[in-house]
Amino acid sequence: MKSEGLHTEFKREYVEDFKKSVIAFANSDGGELFFGIEDDGSVCGIQDTDETMLKITNAIRDSISPDITLFTKCESLLSDGKSYIRLTVQCGTSRPYYLKSKGIRPEGVFIRQGASTVPASESAILSMIKEASGFVYENERSLTQELTFSLAEAQFASRNIDFGDSQKKSLGIIGSDGTFSNLGLLLSDQCPHIIKAAIFQGSSKTLFKDRKEYSGSVLKQLDDAFTLLNMVNRTRAEIHGLERVEQKDYPDEALREALLNTIVHRDYAVISPALISIFDDRIEFISVGGLVPQISYDDIMLGVSVARNPKLANIFYRLKLIEAYGTGILKIKECYANCQVKPKFEVSSHAFKVTLPNVNFPLEQNGGSLQPASYANNHNAHTGSFPVNEQTPLYATSKSAIREEALKSLFNRQQFVSRKDIEDRLNTSQPNAVLILRQLLEEGKIRKVGKGKNVRYIKNK
């Protein structure tokens, strides 16, 4: 016999409170209740299984709403000459299930936590109601209809994208009834949701240094918060002989992706600010909402993505703020691929947290130093791919190593790379991009395809 756990519970005999466990299994991921089983899993047996099974099924039908009987199965089993009952409960499709006598309140709604059945919180009940009703926040009618879009209009205009009424309707900013949706509210200058940022001295919240609060359109919040992150992202520099070695505390792309994830995947139906906490050794991003019901933590670590706000994500995609769905976490992990310190991703029922470690902090604490490019070049076997320094403790060692890593990331992500892609990725001039491409061609790391304006470059295998 299995032991008690998230999906299993034992009852020595029939007791009235078994209904709470039935509700908890139906509101969670399903499970099994055994009657005639001791807490240690040994079989003590049920004297009259037929009568007990009738009491169980009647109690489920009469005491639990909505009707859960179709998702339950009650059967008599035998072990060592002793009869016991197994009640199988599936996850229901009309959550939340509750005791009729208590109603849809924490006293009447239950969920599973580990091996225990506990009352559901009000926020958990609300989440189940929204899931069952097909509620999608961004599609609902905005309670505020006096909306302006000065920041959004500027963002669309800067990318030569029309932002008239027809475009607002196709994007979902204006609904079929001609009123603004909550998506419109998020993009408007009147957006009520905010981001709170706090800067602390040291690695705890004991010593507070400064706080910021960003409001207005989520596009403005994105710009304002990223400006702050750039300000606190220091560059550590050392001189080794004739070479100056520089390294930022945080990879720029990791900061960008963590911030975008916080804004795009946030549950805006919950009135709670997104939080950015900046410490000496790390930056934490916390957004309310947890995971959408269709996916698990392991799924998102593999790059699976189900957008909580698909229309908002589509607008960010059209504005070229995000490249593709489901790539953000993978990009963050890639930025730290060759670091001793790693980003951390944590999820609870109603929140998601990304922690980016300061890659320079271990050096500052231990008195280490950055290594010049020559060190990386002398300690890497040439494999025909872009070299990555595996000897030094952190992900980048010099300007040249940073450039190599950026180029590697670019060619791995795109099948065809243009000169303009090099300019944008390295934030460099056209002549310098030409020199870089010429060097890569001479070294046999890439090859050229096409002619004239259609010239593109492919990484050699």
C-alpha cells in the first residue's frame, strides 16, 4: 500500500469530514481516498463495505457542489482477507467545488497541500473561478473609458506602424462593442498598474537606500525600469598590461528578458505591483500570477510558453521588444551559461520570481581579478566554433571575449546573419562590422551566401 501524500489519503473508518478531502482532490490534481486503512498504510478493513460505499456516494451527491459524482469512482477491494474501499477522485472541470452548507468561501472550499487538506485562500478561489469561466483580463471591457495613448502612439510611430482605430480594433485594444478593453487600459497613459523598485545596501533588506515607482503605460514602465537597471549595472574594469578588461555586473540581455517577462506575463487581474529588488549581489524580479494552468515549472524551463496575456505579448512582438514566445528564460540561462553563479527561477501559486546574480560579486568578495583576452585565447582549444573561456570563473573576460560570446549567440540563434545584425548586436559601426565579418571569413568560421544587398552569412559547422 502506498503512503499518504499529495494524491493519497487514508481513513480508518467512515467519517463525515472525508468530503473536505474529496473537494480538495477535485479542486487540485485528483487523488484517492482509502477507507479501512490505518495511517501507516496497513489494512484494518471495513465491516460492511456495501453500506459504507452507499453512505460515501450519497454524501458526495448531497453535500458537494457543483456535482462531482461523474468524476468519482467508489469500489471495494480485498487484501489479506480484509475488505477496504478505494474512492478515486479526478480533477473536476467546474472548479471551485465546495460544501453546499458553507458556500464559496474559505470555510467551504479546500485544496491539497502536501499530504494535508486545507481551506483555499480567497485569491486561490478567485483564480479557480476565473479559470472555469474562461476569464481573460485583457479581453474584458475597461472600467475606465477616458483613455489616451501618447506614449503608445510614439512607440508605434517610431517603428513606422500605424496606430489608428482600425489597428486598435485588430490588436484588441478596442473591443467588438467599440469600447476600450483592459488591453487598451494597460497601454494607455492611465494604466493603474505599477512597478515598484527598491535599492538595498548589501545582500539583505536591512539597509534601504532608495525606491522608485513607475506608472503610466506598460510601455513607459518598461522604458523607465530598464533605465534604472542600466544605471545600477556597473562595469568593473581592470588593467592587465596594455589591455583594459571590462565586465558588467549583469548581462544586458538577461536584465532585458527578466524585465520583459515581469511585464508581459504578469496577472493584471490582481491589483498588486510588480517588484524589482536590487541588492549588491543580485536583482530580484517578482510578478504576481504564478504559472498559467496549462503548463508546469519543468515546461517553462524547457522553453514551453503559454502567454497569460497573448494580445499584449503580440503587441510587444510587433514593436520588436520580444523576438519569439518562450525564449526569454532560455536566453537568461544562456547569458549565464559559463558562469559559476546561475540565475534562479521560483514559482508559487500566485507569483513568479527571477533572480539574476551579480557576476562580479564573487570576484569583489574574494579579491579575484578579470582575465585579459590573451588568457582566454591561450587556454581554449580551437574547435572551429566561437571560443568560450572555460578557465576563468565568470562568463566574460574582456571586450574581445564579450564580442566572441555575442557573436556566438547571434549565429546560434539565426540561420542567416546580415552585416546590420552584427552592427545591432555589438552596437558597433558599419566599417567595424565589415572588419569583423572579414576576419571570421578568413578564419573559416562563417561563409557568405547571396550577392549585393542580399548577402548573408552562415556559421560553418
